[in-house]
Amino acid sequence: MGLVLRDLGIEPIRALSPQAKGRVERLFATLQDRLIAELALAGKTTIEDANPWLADSFVNDFNRR
């Protein structure tokens, strides 16, 4: 993971408390569960199909919730 972040020019920030780490982990679990289901419902089976859909639809819908 660190190599990918470095290649993208992203510096990871560590959670300073167990509570903060729990919030992040809960968010990731929600995103992973919801994202897989939403991709299946939208019929997206490749990264090339999914990326524009994520940018145009999923992110906006998720942020409105």
C-alpha cells in the first residue's frame, strides 16, 4: 500500500486514536459493501466502465446520503 501511495504522491496520515481508526475502518467497510452492490446493479464489470460511472454517479449519490 505504501508503494502505491508514494507513486501517486500521497502521504498517508495515521489515525491518532482508536476511535478515529474505527471511524475510518467503518467507512471503508461501508464503501466496499455498497460499492460492490452498486457496481453489480449498474452492470459495471470492468474498471474502464466503472471509473466514469463512479465519478459521475456513485460519488455524488454517496455524498448526498
